[in-house]
Amino acid sequence: MSKTQPTTELQTLLNELGNMWPLAKGSLTFVRKPCIRPNCTACRSGRKHQAILFSFTKRRKRFCRYVPTYLEPLLRRALANGRRLEERLVELGEELLQRYRQQRG
């Protein structure tokens, strides 16, 4: 297999990746948090304010980032695509091992 010219399998995978965009790995969580306003009725009553957090791991550390409501659908799609990509990578690993075993005879 030449490194300079992509094989048909590589081109197929690249096309699949293009169809999977956007990609992300992590999770979304809905939480209730207090705000910074001193006399907020929602916070005083204990209801607080709903927020969406994106949790992910980076260099073995866990991080959470606030997600604006309008970005939730995009991030949900990216997470679903990320899961699909992980499944595809597992399939490719199985195919690679099977092909190697067939070549060895």
C-alpha cells in the first residue's frame, strides 16, 4: 500500500468521516445552578437556573464546559457522530486483524 496515493478503503473512510461531521466525544448533562444576582427569586426559592454542561476528558483529566442552549442540538449530533466513529474504528480493527490472519495463511 502506497503512502502517497490513498487506497479505495482510505478514500471510503474519509468520505464516511465527511458525512459524520461534526464530531465530539463526551457527554451532556443538565444541571441547576444559582446565578450571581443577589435577589433572584428562582435562586431564593431553591429552583435555581437550568444549565447544560459538556463533560469531556483531556489528558486524563475531566473537564466541564457550559453549553449555550442554541448549541445543544449541534453538540448532540456531534456526540452521536463520535459514538458512530468509535464503532467504525472497532470494525476497522477487526477487519485489519482478519485480513492479516488471511494473508499469513
